[in-house]
Amino acid sequence: MAIETTEILDRSSVQRALTRIAHEILEHNKGTENLVLIGIRTGGDYLAAQLQKIIAEIEGDKVPLGTIDITMYRDDLGSRSDLAMGQTDIRFPLGDRKVILVDDVLFTGRTIRAAMDALIDLGRPRNIQLAILVDRGHRELPIRPDYIGRNLPTARNEQIEVEFNDQHIPVGVSLIK
């Protein structure tokens, strides 16, 4: 059976979605005060960096950026042998901060649950908001994103792939059947 790949978003569509998400974040939070971006490694961290750049262009203010690795917080750790440990890099306190947690694709919600557990172990943010490039549905946990680039209902056996270039800039999103 041949694998079928369909481009869902090209580079400019991804950039427009991220720009819209950045504006929504700024509007909802009334600017950048106490705002931090934390990307889930890998994919979400690259998108968080892009959001940081866009927000800086809009507001003239560079919000703190961090990366979180959730490997040890996953609920399927024992059943997966392909998980490599990454590094969490958050160089600022989380206390009383408005955390924008960023990931590329939202599916079951289990990755987000693990990320929230990891964040809470590092401090007590004022709140945690979720920014997602693609929401494909099929939630197993009651997780709902605050900011969505694109809703894309999929079948459970389909996959969404966010492609990045060598500079970690998103260049497209594809549906794989």
C-alpha cells in the first residue's frame, strides 16, 4: 500500500497562522507583561522561537523563551523504546508568569498533560495557555487549546507532519495517509 502525502499548509500559510496566533496571544494577555513562551521539544520549541520573533516585531519586546522536555513525564514511557532524553532549558522563574505552552500538533492530549506536569514541577505559573499549530482532534484527555493555527480533523490512522528547514523554520504541514 502506497503512502499518500498531501500538503495542508505551505510556508506562507504556516507563517500567517503563527502571526495570527501571536496577535491573539497579545490581545488575550493585553501585551507581554509576565508572558513567557515554552516550547515542547521537538517541534513546539521551534514554533515557540518563531512566535517569540513575531511578538518582538509586533510589540518591540522580546518575551522570555524556554524549552521543555517531557520524556520522563510520558505515561507510555515503559512501552516505547524509541524515546531519546532531551534537555529542558528554562532560565527564568515560572512563578506568577503567564505561560504560553507551544506544540506543533495536538492529538490525544497526553503530550500536553505531560508538559503541564513537568511545568508544575518547576514552579507555579499564574496560568498555562496552549498554542497549537494543528489540532487534529481525537482527544483522550480533557485538553483544549487556547490558540489554534488550523483545525484539521483526521482519521486515527493518519499522521500530521510539520516540516522544518535546517534553521528550524517551519516550511509546511502535510497529512500522511
